[in-house]
Amino acid sequence: MTYVLSLGGSIVAPPQGPDVNFLVEFRRKLEHWLNEEDSRRVILVTGGGGPARTFQTAFKEFLARSGSPAAKDEVLDWIGIAATRINAQLVAATMGELCLDPVVEDPSAEIQFKGKVLVASGWKPGFSSDFDAVYLGERFGASTVLNLSNIAKVYTADPRLDPNATPLDTISWADFRTMVGTVWVPGANLPFDPIASAKAEAAGMKVICAAGKDLDNLFRILDGKPFVGTVIG
């Protein structure tokens, strides 16, 4: 059985730097969980997090101060992709002998998946690493993507801006896609990428959004037990 986790960059590398405490505890608990059943495998797809936004912001500031035209989305995406790749290399290194394959940078390429853990990064402009998680999930027969970020649930609106926003336990793809729109904006802070959402809906996949640093909750999800989060689909 293969499970796909879209690891938000804010979990791996928040603005203050890589969260080593999280990585230590995540590796420990994941190894224990994988060893409980030989058939278990996990694909981890990393986001860009703090490094992506830091360097994207720096480039935007450079353009503004030099009197240049605004940044093109493709350029900003490539900066974000570079950040996902350094985060992915870090996560793969922490997995040690669990991860026997190189970091996947192109999910459409030949992939061996010899270990218990496969780590992937961003791919190309036009969408976030969430899309890569859906792509790999479809390719390796996973019916659900676990989207782990710094929010515990999807809300009816941005709770930082709308005091009436309420958390959701479930939401249909139609309603969710109405909420997030259909266009990807580099660096956008959304529960799940609009382009990835369209692909997940077309593939008949579910996405579960949950707090990435609540590891007890994460493994309740993986074990099919009651959990805190939002099921999309």
C-alpha cells in the first residue's frame, strides 16, 4: 500500500529555518509505522516553504528597486521549485536507509522506488508541488493525498481576514474549487493548489488537509482512525 504525503514547506522549512525537531520526530515515528507492515510505502512531496517566499520576495524587491517590469510567474515558479528541491534533499537525507532512490524532480520520468520512502520535489512552472503529489499518487495507485500544512482544517474563508470563517470537516471538489479558483499564482498560500485540485477531482482522488506538525493526528489518519482535518472530495 502506497501513501502520499504533500509536506508543506512551512512544516519542513519555516521562515526561521529547517525545523530539525520536527524532522527528528517525524523520521522516528514514520520508521516505526512503516515497520509495522512490510507492504507500507510512503511518497513524501516537499513544498518550498520559507526559502521559496524569501527568495521570491527578494527578486520582486530587486525588480521594484531597479525599475524593471514586474516578475513573470514562470521565473517566480522556478525560484520556488529550487526551494522545494533543497527541502526535498534535506528530507531524503533524514530518511537514511528508508530512502534508496534519488529525489524525484520529474514525476513523469522512470522511477524505481526501491526503498520504503520516496521523496519528490517541485517539477515545473504552472503549479505547486501539490500537483506532483497528485501525479505520483495516481501513478502509484494511491486513492488519497494527505496535505500537511500549518492549518488543521480548511475554512470557509481565510480566518485571518474573516472573523466569521468556520472550519470544515468535509467539502466537495466543486465547492472547494469555487473557493480557491482555477488559476495558480506563484507563492500562493492556499489549502491546496487549484491546478492540483482539478487533477485530483478528475482522477477521483480525495485530499485530506491536516496540521503537519500534529504527528499523532497524522498517524491516526494513516491508520484509518478518527482524526482532525478536512476531507476534500
